[in-house]
Amino acid sequence: MFYAIIGFVGFFAIAIIGWAIAEMKAKACTYQKNEEEIEAERKAAELLHTNGYSEMSIRDVVKNISTKGFQTT
């Protein structure tokens, strides 16, 4: 019984230390886009909109998908 408690406390300590390291890493290593990436995203969005792309709402999605199966004749 005593070893189980020690094992649980050890596991908990390792989990807390791992969580703290992950949080510190996320705050220390930030990613910032450079000008080339921003320009590439802008061109891709412009290309999508010139080809007739429009973002669908959930109601549009439900209308377009087949939720009832296919009708056979």
C-alpha cells in the first residue's frame, strides 16, 4: 500500500513537471510569420475568392450533404 502511494505521488510529480515544461516552451518559443508567408496566404485567399469560393454556413452544409442516403428508383 505504501509503495502505491509513493508511485502515485511520483507519477503526479512527473506529470506536473512535464506540464510546466510544456507551458514554458509554448510561451518561450513563439512563431511569427515573415513577409513571404503573409504574401503567400493573401495570394491563396485571393485566388480562392476569384474562383468562386465562398465559406458555407452550417445550414448550407446540411443542405448539400446527403444525410438521408441515396434514393433508388
